Amino acid sequence: MLEYYNGVLFLTTNRVMILDEVVKSRVLLHLRYNQLDKRQTIEIFKHNITRLRRIELQRRDPANRLFICENEIIEFARTHFDETAKSGVGRWNGRQIQNAFLIAASLAHLDSDDNPTLERDHFETVAQTIKLYDSFRTTNLGQDDSGYSSYTPTAQNEREDYTGAPVRGEAWYSDSI
């Protein structure tokens, strides 16, 4: 029923290489967003810090408000970006950064009943957990999730008649999924 929708609809995906041709034909404008650079990553961290501070101010009991160690967290953002920029694997997008803030803030509240503090260690825990999960996926699927989303030119998809449809036997395809 997508063709009958009367309005503006934003659809997003990280798995652009497996979009069905029928879906692609009904989308009027396709936009590609590159991975975040270091400056953008740090800006998104700062934005989430500001957002979290506003949320914490709504708590009735000031003793339950989260103290945010901004400098530590920004330093984590820089270090995490540098460590993941080498391989491109594990680099967070805006949504993943926001999710990391939600998890890290929850961990900080869980760690302390009074005067909770959001620190770098909470983000290190989130990053380590995500890394373990990504490692599990790589071990079991033969690659990480980035292989499902990125466009890598090959002789096959550079042909004029190539539709982008999945081909049985390609590296990302598995009968075990």
C-alpha cells in the first residue's frame, strides 16, 4: 500500500544491499549517509549529554539526578572513534550513540541509589558488550553486520543489468540464517 500513501514518509535502513526491488521502485528519493566523522561523533555525544541533563532535571528528588562527567565521556568518544576508525568495524552511528547513552545512564542509576554519576566506565561497559555481541555475530555468520549494509562495487553489481537482488551463494548469504 506504499504507492497509495499521500504524504512524506521517511524510511531508513542499514541493510541497503538487501532491499527488495519492489520496495526500491516505490521510493521516490534515495539518500545515502556516510559514516560519521570524528567531529560529528563528538557533536552527537555533546548533544546527548545536553539532552540527558534536561531529562535528569525533571527528576523530583535532586539526589537521584545523574551527575554527568562530560569531559570523561567526550574523551571516551574520541578514543572509541580512533580505535574503531582503523577498521571501520564497531563505529557507532547517531542512533547507536543515543542507545549507548540510554544504557550507560541506566547503569549509572543502577550503580548508586543517591547521587548517581555517569562516567566513562559506563560507556566502556556498553562498548565492550556491543563488541562481544559483534564478535559472536562474526563467529556465527562469518562477518559482522557492516557487510550487510555497505555498498562494495563488484564485477557483478557494476553490470548494467544488475538489479541488486540477492544471489544465492554470495558471501553474505547463508542457508543457516
